[in-house]
Amino acid sequence: CSFDVNPIIAEAALQAGVSYFDLTEDVETTRRIRALAQDTRDGQIFMPQCGLAPGFIGILGHELTKRFDRLDSVKMRVGALPQYPHNHLKYNLTWSTDGLINEYCNPCDAIVGGRKIDVLALEGLENFALDGLEYEAFNTSGGLGTLCETLDGRINELNYKTVRYPGHQYLMDFLINGLKMGS
């Protein structure tokens, strides 16, 4: 189901006295669920953002940063890519369409110059090669989860970008911003 039903499910879990876990990357949904979590009962756990990103990548990033009092930069890159891309977007949608659009349209958390700021989705394009294959990475919303909050005051630069095959960002930017399909 789409991330927009998560607060309804979380509210039902709260009323039923059961724990709640989700995979959402939606920042506003997570804020709402964290607010609900303030009213949990003994033994009840509310844990949003339990996927790959946010979720595992934040746990891994946090674990690696714990060894340092102060850090210059942490740059996190994650992408679920098809092994054999066969369309112009070079992408196979394997999860929620709403979630993907949400990632590409909403502001993205980052720390720049030691300050938490919002950066634009689909911006910050970078290209790199790994094992002889070309990739690109760009800002997407929600991937850092609460890591900006966790590392606030300890890091100069923190960002998260989604990895895709070259050309994907250009086409998505054209669709979302150029043709105004994001609005």
C-alpha cells in the first residue's frame, strides 16, 4: 500500500496496543508516526523507516560514525537497479509508484557547512563508475531518515543520493519539472 495510509495504520496499532513497523521514506509520514509514538504503552514499539533507505543505510552509517567525535563528510549512495535495463528510464519499478514519485518531488534533508538544510530532489547530479559500469547519483527525499538529527553538531557535510543508470535523472527531471508532472 502507499505511504499515505501509514498514519491510519499506526493510529490503529496505537489504539490496539500493538507495535508498529513500516518501510516508508516519506518524511512527513514519519513525523506523524513519531508524534503518535509519544503515546505508546509499555512494551509497544513504533518504528518507521525500516527499509533499505531509510533504515539499513542509516543504521550502517550511524554505526560507522560512532567511532569519531567529529566528521567532515558522509556521503551515502543507494540504488536498486535492474541487472539488464530495457527501457528509456533504465529502471524497473519494484515498489510503490507513489513512493518513487514522492522521493523525486519532495525536499531532501542534508547537512551542508554544519547546518541542516533542505536540498532539491533530482539536483546534485554526479557521475561515477564501479566495476566498469557507469552510474549517476542525485538527491532524493527521505533516504537519510533521522540521520541528520542524529549527527547534528558532529558533521560538516551529510547527504544521500539515489544511484541510477546514466540518463535516468535527465528524463525524470524532464517529466517532473520540465512538463510540470510533479505538480
